Amino acid sequence: MTRPHARNHARSALALAIASLAATAAFAAAQSDPATPDGVAGTSPPPAPAAVVERGRYIVATSGCNDCHTPWVMGEKGPEPDMSRMLSGHPSDMKLPPPPALPEGPWTTLTAATNTAFAGPWGVSYTANLTPHEETGLGLWTLANFRDTLRTGKHLGRGRDILPPMPWPVYGQLTDADIEAVYSYLRTIPAIDNQVPEPDPPAG
Ligand code: HEC
């Protein structure tokens, strides 16, 4: 009676040990992303496991990334994100006039119809292309580049400050595993060629 049970137990302990070894190896591989001096790796890491990608899809879908990084259009039921341009950022062909000056008072911020450009005391910010396009999106970003951006609020963790309304102080609190999941998912979505403009400084 006890022997088959003991054998099963030994077998599942072995399976567990193998699984955790594999997880450790994957983690080590992710941590050792080689970054070139400008912080951008030359080779893509191997694809992440399906469960990690799914976790990332779930976080992106429930954390509002599409609210700002996907251009909104007028649909039958009102404004909605145009998912054919999912997470591709402020459309390069949408050139905006300077924002109208606001009167003195409590109103401080203006939003373009696409919800991808925002004017406020910081100037005008345009949402980034989060797709894996290599020239215009995050295609060449390492996991470390992505994690450091969300954690420090600086481009690649050491460049210019990321402007409002990007809620990096919120997303910077995600665990390392969840940040890796978001990064892994973003690598699987369609790459869209869309060059987002640099922010405009405050007027005057
Ligand atoms: C309320 C609007 C808003 C939401 C929600 C939002 N973002 Fe952003 N995001 C922005 C804006 C605007 C910028 C550009 C800021 C700038 O140019 O300084 C930006 C920039 C970024 C950058 C930096 C790109 C770079 O080149 O440095 C990353 C990465 C990013 N967002 C990821 C995300 C992810 C992932 C989510 C969802 C978990 C998300 N954002 C949700 C508005 C938003």
C-alpha cells in the first residue's frame, strides 16, 4: 500500500524540481539580457511561455494601456479604441495645431480626440508606440529597459522624464514577474510602423 504512494510522491517531487529548475533558467535568461551601451540589445530574447504572455495580456487589458496608447475613433456606440492600431501610440499622420490657451481657473488639461495627445502645464505629450516595431516601437527594448522605464519614470531608466499623464508611478509598483509578463505580451502583438512625435515644450 505505501510503496506506490511513496513512488508517486517521489515522482511528483521530481517533476516539481524539474519545473522549478526550468523556471530558474528562464528567469536567469531574462535577467542576463545583454544591453549595448545605448541600452538596446541587438538580439531578441526567446519567446516567453504562453502562461506568461496571457498574464501580460490580462494586465494590459485591465490596466488601461489601450485608453491612451491606442487611438480612439468614433464608433457606433461612441468613442472606442481602434484595435486595428492597437497600442501603436499617437498617429504620426495626425498633426495637431498648438493647443488653445486656457483661461485662468481650475481647468488645466486638454486631450485630443484620439486620446493619444495631452496638453497641460508640461507642454504636449504624445503616447508612445508600444508595439514591437523595431524602428518606431519597443522592438529593440530589453526587459531591463522596459522595467527601468516603469520603475524610474525615465526613458529607458536614465533618459528624459516620462511626462503626464503616463501613470508610471502606478505601473512601477507591479512585481518584477508582472512587468516581465507585460513586456512578454507586448512582444507578441502586431508590430505597427508609427513614428510618434517628441513632446512639445510648454508654450511661452
Ligand atoms: C492616461 C494615459 C496613459 C495610460 C493609461 C498609459 N500610458 Fe503609457 N504613456 C502615456 C504617455 C502620454 C506617454 C508619453 C510620455 C512622454 O512622452 O513623456 C507614455 C509613455 C509610455 C512609455 C514610455 C515610452 C518611452 O519611449 O519612454 C511606456 C513604456 C508606456 N507608456 C507603457 C504603458 C503601459 C504598459 C501602460 C498600461 C499598463 C500604459 N503605458 C498606460 C500615457 C498613458
